[in-house]
Amino acid sequence: NDLVIYQMHVGTYNAESWLPSTFDQALEKLDHIQSMGFSAIKLMPVNEFPGDRSWGYNPTDPYAIESSFGGPDGLKRFVKTCHENGLAVIMDVVHNHYGPSDLEMWQFDGWSENGLGGIYFYNDWKAHTDWGSTRPDYGRPEVRDYIQGQIRMFLADYHVDGFRWDSVYNIRHASGAWNPDGSVMLADINAMTRDEFGDAYRFAEDHAFDSEVGFESQWDHGFLSDIRGLVAAGSDSDRNMSTLAYWLSNGGFDSIRYVESHDTCGDLNNKHRLSRDIDFDSPQGYWAKKRALLGHGIALISPGIPMIFAGSEMNEDWTFSNNTALRWSLTNANAGIVRAFADLIHLRRNAHGNTDAFKDPGNIQVRHVNHDGKVVGVSRRNELMLVVNASATDYDTYAMEFPSAGTWYCLYNSDLSAYDPLFHNIGPAVGGTVVADGSAQATFALGAYSIQVYAQTPIPQESAATFDPPQPDGCGAVVTITYDPADGPLAGAGTVQAYIGRNGWQSPVAVPMTADGETWTLAYTIPDLTYELNLSFTDGEDRWDNNDGLNWSVPVSNCGDLPSEALW
């Protein structure tokens, strides 16, 4: 219930200087993924494929890691670093076919029938797939063991956290006919995964639940079709509010919800990014940004496991291709869009402690459906109120029923101009309030193509420290330290001390601060030989504020020399 998945392609992720990029280069952007609040990365396939550039769905060796990405050691470093930063890693595995070229296992011992693949493959009509006649023979126990061995390798040797199985339909079927061999294999492997690696995720692209084979979830193609279609439609009259209300109120953690993936925006399928499908000639314009954000926002607030495809969060509008690098300049050009995604992801994961209802796929009530005005209101566990406007109309006043009377705080409003200067800034800011009257009716402003989220408790305000001047000049200079506990660890403290060290926490001392209204202040003199101050704050007993483990630091000029560096 805490999963928010980020799907990425290693070879194009950080490749603006050279294609393909490697695992190590992808790690250079890990702070972007972490700061946005994602909890898991889903890698597109990384097994060896012909050449250096590919989506990855043409594996030649299920046990080899693509050399152009950095090979096995690169993948191990990637997984280890992700884990150190609180991110799970989910692998995309392809066993519905192999290749179809460069296959060392093809006619491995010289035997085959009908000119087909030999002992690792079906040698009859079951061999044929849309990608070549290379379907593994799931009926052979040796082949099932071979595939299970790959899954075990990823879990035991690389410590990955789960799997997305590609095109399960083509494992459980052959040439459109039911193939029980594939289901037997999937059940055995998922049982091993569950019993020996119990916390490993088991996802399928499709057909996970035709019969019970141990999958936990699958990509929700119904959600994709309906919601992508809803936001891409050219006319508001084509947006069905019953459909929207259904997807906002029905689901569970067996459903992975998204409006963009490699399949929906990739060149091999002649597809385009969502913003292009909305407004092909102006994908960075108002309509494209507005409705693309709306679609991804619906995925994030609906009851399921949300997934975002890399680049969506910066409104990348170039078609995904293994020959085209992600454009990181868009994180600056569309910094507000990035923030809009991050703010909603943090709410989805209950980062502030007041949106736990997002983690409960039940107790959802549809409270408002306006077919003509294209507005839907849904409550989650009577603790959250979600309002979606799927129309081009800005409503200066709009009324609907909330779960209960009283004051409700705005936690999110996707129409804020802070997210994009083109947006109209209609409706309350974060922390703003609306009041539901005795009959629980609330009136508020509502921007076009926007999402608002309300709760009866506001987002807690984080503590903050400021320094004047921000970079003191010289030994003996005085810096004024101002600390605001806000709703942080020292909220309500009767005394506050600044715990101050220098040059990497040398000689730390606790210095009492003076209360000044809601804040605490201290005039501190820079000691000799100081190039940096290091700070955290405490009540002098057992409560500490260390800025979520980052502490605070203040650079100092003309007082101490920076330490030397040795380059190896």
C-alpha cells in the first residue's frame, strides 16, 4: 500500500552525452527520484540483447546483464544504492519469447524439429509468437528450472525486490489457445518467490488472474484505456463522468494504474507521449500540461498502485525511443510540474501523516457526479475529499457535499500557478480552508482540468533555520541564527539549544537560544579557523531536530582553509 512505481529505461535515462547510459549514470539522477517521493523503480528489461540499444524485450541470454548498461556489477551497484536510499527495484523479465536473434541456446545440442529451436523451445505450432518462433518449452521440466533459476538469481545474487512479467498472455497461451504448461511454470516460480523470498513483488503485465498462479497484481489496461482516453479527448462532451467516478472509487492493490508507459508512448508502437496526444502541435502549452497532469493525478489518487513513466513528471513530449535520451533540461523548464507530481506523490504515501486513507482501497464513497459540468467528488474513509474537474471551465464558486461539517484544509490544488505560470490559480492554496455547513455542503473555487484534495487536518509545517548573513565573512564575524520549530520535533519546546560544530562537527557545543515569539534566535560569533558551521537543534533533553538527518551547514569565508583533496 506504499508503492508508487517509477518506470525507467536505463539506456536513455541519463544519456544526453552518449547513448546508451549505464546503471552508474542512472544513479547520478537518483536524488531526483528519491526527492519526488517514489518508493520503487521498475527497470525495463536489462538482460543481454543484440547491439547496444534496445527497449530490452528481445533478450538473448536470461542470465546475462546487458554489457552496454554496465553488466552484473553495475546492476548490483544500482540495486545496492537504491536500497540505501529507500527505493525498491523491480525487474521486468521476458519469458514469453527470446530473441529472436543471437540466441546461444538455439538448437543447443544440434537437435530440432521443423527447423525450430531445439531442446529449449517448442518445436511445433506452440513456438510461434508475434516476435518470432522462439517461445520456450514450458512443458519441459529442464526449461522450467532454467527460467526459475533466473528468477532465483535476481533475488539471491542481485537482491532485487520483485518482478513484472512481460506479456503473461503469451506464456499462458500459444497461438491464441490455452497452454497449461505456462500456467504450471508460473505457479511454481511464484510459489518459490513467495515461500523463499516472501517480500518480493509478483506483478504481471496482463492475464495474471485467468486462474490462480500466485501473482499479486497486474497492469490495469482498463484504467489506462479509460483515463488516457478521458484526458486526451478533444471535447469535454466526450468525457464520461460515470467512468471517472468508477475508477476513483473502485480498485485495489491488484491493480497497477498508469496513463503512460513504454507501450503507450514508444516509437516501436508508433505512439506518442500523452501531452502530444492531447495537443500535438503545442505539447508544452496550457491544454497539454493541464490535462496530462490531470491524467497522471487521477492515477495517483485512485485506489490502486500508481506508476509513472520516466519523463512524464517533467512533461517530456518526445516519443520514447532507445535512440533518444531523456531531456533533463525539462526539470528546469517545467520545475513546477515536477513539484506538482512530487506534492501529490507525498500525499499518496502519507508523508505528512494526514492522508493515510490513500493507503486504504476501501471505504470510498462517490459523493458528487456532475455529468454536464464534468466534476466528480469522492471521499476516502470520510477523512479525505477528492474533487476532480474534467472540464475547461474555471468555477469561481462550486458547491458539493463533503463527508462532514466543519473546516477542511486544502492539501493539494493542481491549478496553482506555482506549478506552471500558465495555470489560472483558481481555488485555495495549500493550507487554505473551506467550511462545510451543518448539512456538510461546502462552496469553493475550482480551476479547469484540476484536482483538489482536502482533509480535516492541515499539512504539518516543517521546521526551518535561517542564517544572517548566509555566508559570514571572517573569523569573529557574527551570524544571527533563527530557528522556527513549526510542527517539527521541537514543536512546543520550552527551551531550545543550538548544537553547533565546525568543519565537519569538530568541537560541538550546545548554546542556549532566546525565544522570540514563535521562533528562537542566537547571535553566534565565528570561531577561529572555521570554514563551515554544522548545526542541529535540541531541547537539551531527548528531543532533537537534525533536519531529517541532513543537519544544517553554514559556509564561512576568510576564516579557515578547506581541507585538501586527494584524487586517485
